[in-house]
Amino acid sequence: MATRVGVVTFPGSLDDRDAQRAVRVAGAEPVPLWHRSRNLCGVDAVILPGGFSYGDYLRSGAIARFSPIMDGIVDQARAGLPVLGICNGFQILCEARLLPGALTRNNHLHFVCRDQRLRLENSQTVWTSGYQPGQQIVLPLKHGEGRYVATAETLVMLEGEGRVVARYRERNPNGSSHEIAGITNKTGTIVGLMPHPEHAIDLLTGPSADGLGFFTSIPRRLVTA
């Protein structure tokens, strides 16, 4: 039986269908989840996709965090349900306090859109087990509020516990602390990532196929768990 991965659609989501396609290419079954529903449909994992949920009013992810669907996601994520937040989804995870820190305006105050080289720092999460530690990949990047910030104590904790998932290489596109592009929770079940792996699953539509590993990792990890 195929792994069932829920993909949430909020008002303003842009990349929900791309995430569903990536799940399908990875051999899992995408399950659309509507923001106003409280039913997670018994999925094995959840993806919060990129976009501009609720128009990014107040601040990115601040309103989406209070969508009805998030009640169940927060509760089940704390109980071990794997969750991947991509770009706006990462912002929502921080707003929901499922991950520490915050995503703020890029330090140069401009929207950035380009292909970005990353280094995978942690291959032990349920979303990155298909990669090798230190592996470098190229993923598209597109955001205006992608600068990761946290207290000095939180940054020391993330570094000390190996919870930095990915770092920007060659250049820091937004001023993120410690070049952080993605982080995870203590158990490695929740991952937030600013670049877009769903836009890099084949060479026809992306700069690489390097992003596919995020979507093939989860079915493999759940089957062997």
C-alpha cells in the first residue's frame, strides 16, 4: 500500500500541485487537504507547501497558523506525524511553534528568485534520509521573507544538536543566521526548508533533480520504520 502524503492548500498557496506531483513521482499517494477542514484523512505525513497564504498579511504564515487544518497537524506532529514545510510552509511551522526561530524580511529587502546551491547537513531526518551528509544540491529559491533568525541560545542549541538540515553555499541569499536554509525538530520528523525541492524533481522542469530525495525519503523511512 502506497504511503499517503497530505498536501495542504491554503488561500494563496502556489506550490500545492507541484508538491502533489513530486509526491506522486516519488511513488507515494498525494492526498489534498483543505485549510478549512479538520480531517487529515489518515495520512502518513503532511506537506505545507510554498506560496503566499492569506496574502502574507500581518506576516508570512501568521494567519495560516490558525487555519482549522492546523489544529490536527500541530497535535499529530507533536505526536510524531512527519511534516515538511516548504518556504511559506516553513514560515507556518515557525509561527505554530513546531520549529524554533522565525523567517523575516531578506536583509537586502528585495525578493530573491534564483537557483541556489545548498549543503545537506543532516541526513537522519525522515525527509532527508535519501541524501548523504555533506551532499551538495541545487534547488530553486523564491522568497521575500526567508531570512532565518533566532536567539543566540537557540542557534547554539540547533548547532549543538545537529538540527540544521541545510545551509546556503557560495553566497547567503537573504542574510540568514549561520547560512541556515532548513532546520528540524529534535526527533527529525518535522523539517522546514526555504528552497523548493518540489521544483527540482526532474531535469525537464528544474535546474536539477536534486529535490526528489525529500519526497522519496519519506516512503522509504516509513516502510522501514
